[in-house]
Amino acid sequence: MAFNEHQCMIDSYKLLTGKETYTQMLEHRENVYLVFNPSVPVIPMEDDVYDNVRKYFEDIKTTRSALKYTGLSVRLKILRIISPFRFQFII
């Protein structure tokens, strides 16, 4: 299975926010990729895993806005985040 950065960030978000446990994730699929080691407690600090996950989703939103501003959103499929767990492709 190829690495999917977006799924990695979604899984990391779910685990960090307590929406799903690592065990629950492994029940749904064979491979789970995270931006941190789930066996080590996450210590909140500046530029930590929380900031990296938040920045990833902010960058997606910024990219979408930039493409819309330049008119490229008409020609490209853009992933719009409706909520952290629900996505919609728009043209």
C-alpha cells in the first residue's frame, strides 16, 4: 500500500483528539500511518505534532482559496474539507 499523506493526517487528527483509538484504527485496516509514535505520550510544546496537523489542514484551505482566486478551481478537482472526517470533491 502506498503512503497517503492525507489519510496519515486524518488518522493523526483522530488519534490526537481522542475520536478514535489506535486499536480501533487497526481493526478497520491493516496499515495505519501517523505523524507521531502512538506508544510515546505526546507532550504539547511549540511546533509539536498538534501544530503540524493543524498547519496541514490550514494549508489545504489556503491552497483551495488560492486556486479559486486564480480561477484554476474550475479546471481542477479540489478536495474541500466539510469537517475533519467528511470530504467532498468539487469541480
